[in-house]
Amino acid sequence: MSESQTFAPLSGGCITDVKGWRAAGVACGIKKNGALDLALLVSDRPASCAGVFTTNRFQAAPVLYDREAILADPRGVRAVVANSGCANACTGPEGLEDAREMARLAGRATGVDTNRVLVMSTGVIGQRLPMRSVAHGVELAAAALSADGGHAAARAIMTTDTRPKEVAARLDIEGREVTVAGMAKGAGMISPNMATLLVAVATDASVAPGALDGIIRYAADRSFNCVTVDGDMSTNDTFLLLANGAAGGREISGPQSEGYQQLRDAVTYVATELAKMVAFDGEGATKHVTVHVTGARNRAEARQVAMTVAKSPLVKTAIYGKDANWGRIICAVGYSGVEVEPEAVDMWLGDLHLVHNGRPFQVDEVRASQILAETDVAITIALGMGDADVTVWTCDLSHEYVSINANYRT
């Protein structure tokens, strides 16, 4: 733990390292390949909850259901049931009823009121959930619930992910040990404007719903709103933050409460690490790309420039091909929609200062090739207009990305 860091990362942690949470991940036949495809997360006590969701106008049934459920009872969530292999999106009233039935099944299997169960789904759009398989999976998962089930739950929400995404951290609030841990899935159709595909973060701190809402929005803005793989926003993006209070202590009711900033920073750390895992596990990715923009007039403009560069197919393919075509990066800065001053812009590839005051500077092709041969590639753009900065994360665009998405349903 650094002097400025008030939490300690928990190596190998998972969501059930948080007190009072049990989980399971099972295979119930939603996926054709027999892989794990249904996860269940249950708290031993009611949890406060806040969520941020996709801004896509075609919102999946689970998103609509969860919005309604959290609004109705933001202090009473007891369980989250999630499936992979079927998005339950663009399925009309029948799909919404399937989401409600999924919650009813999980509630019945765990002894929890239906309205205290949240639902998440991911997979192919436009297909109804196979409810017989879901019902079977819920029964299996309820029977398998354990304090060691977090890792299996994280695997059960994967689609084209190559690995599960889990992060945990511990901190001290007024002498009590508090844990924050999360799991996420995402590798393609990643360009969120609130969160990312499916994310659940839990803590055993005692937090009021209003305070959680402030924390999740702060964290999302600095994590999942700063990643892109392919520029496509999903219909199912969901980021849930749940706090069951099992650690004890006084409730964190708002920004002035003791422990609010510590918890906010720990949640932001967990969310940021998960977001980077999503970006760097992009479908077909061979490079981990970080774009850092400094010297912007405000954070919004910094993010707009960074995301424009990170989304550019020409930039991403150049990185894949190890081609130091810095003109593509500068071009993206110029069409970002931010009124940059070209003569004030500097740009680095790794430690190589390629552009100074809008003109070529240290154009060393050999060194550039060495930098692009590494797995981790950093692009820094200094706009020279202010003090705001933003970092976003993405990956390259490879032949394999095309192959994966050309054959996604087959």
C-alpha cells in the first residue's frame, strides 16, 4: 500500500472474499459447448445497491428489469443471477417476462423475495432465453452456493473472454476491515458510456444507496467509461455496486461521512483494474494500448480526444502491424471534435517524442519499431491548452478480431 493509497490490493481475490456473500457458477446448457453459463451471487443480508446501465436505446430486458427493481427497493437486494450465451435483448414483452421469471426462479431457490433479485444476461441478441435450462441452472447454482464460489461465478459470465476478470482490495474504515471485490465480463462490443458489459462489485461496508450512487458514478467515469475495444456499445451493459454492511460500523451516508473517500477510491481501483482487463482482453487483441491525454481544458475534452484515438481503426491496425504511422494518431486528434490548437500539440509513442508543437520531432523508426514490438504500448498526447488529463485503455485490431466476429453465432 503506497502512502497515498488507502487500500491494499488482494492478490487472487474474488467477489466472495467480501463478508456475507456466497456464489456459484454452473453449466446448464445455455451455451452449446457445455461451458459454465449461469452465475448466482447471494448476500446473507439485504444490500444497498446502485447501478449504471447502457445508454443504447435498444436496452435488453435485464437492464429494464434491474432499473425498475433498484428504483423500487435500493436497500433490499439479496441476490444477482446472471447468464451467458443469450443476451435476452430485442425480445419484447416476452423477454421482460423471462427476466422476471429468472428472478422468481432464483428467489425461490434461495429463499429470497423475487423483488430482491437482480438479473444480468449476455450473449447473442434477439433470442429468447431457454427457460428450462435457466430453471435447471438456478437449482444447480443454489445448491452449489459457497464462500469459495466467486471464481466459478466469474467464469460463468464469460462469452468470448479468454480469461475471467476478478479484482479485490481491502481497506480499514474506522478500525474495521472492509473488502471491495468485483467480477466482470467483456471482450467485444465494448464502447460503453456508463459501465461495461456485465460487472458486479460488492463490498461489506455499510453504505446508503445515495452514497453508493455517487461512488459508482465517480468510479464508472474513471474506469468503464474510459475503455473501448471496437467502438460498439452493447444493449446489455450493466455495472452493479452492492453493499451489505457485514463489516459493521457506521453507515456511510454521503461524501462527508468518515470512510466515503476511502471506499470511493477502493471501488474506483477495482473498477479500473477490471476495465483494463476488459480492454486488454479484447477479441483478437495482441497489444495492450494506453492512451493518455494531458493539457486539456477540461476532463470531458481530454476524454473525447483520447477515446477518438483509441477507437480509430487506422490507429489500432497500425499498432497491430507495428507501423509507427504517427500521422494517424494526430489525424484522430484533429477530427475528435475538440478545438485543439495544432501548434501546441506534442505526442509521444512510449518514450519517443514524435511530435513537438504539431510538427515531426524525434522520428526514429528503429526505436518506434522496438516500442511497437512490446505487448504494452503507450501513447501520450499533450494538448497544451489546460490542466485536465484522462487515461483510456484499448487494444489493437487484428485479423483474429474479424474471424471471431464473422463466426460469432456459428
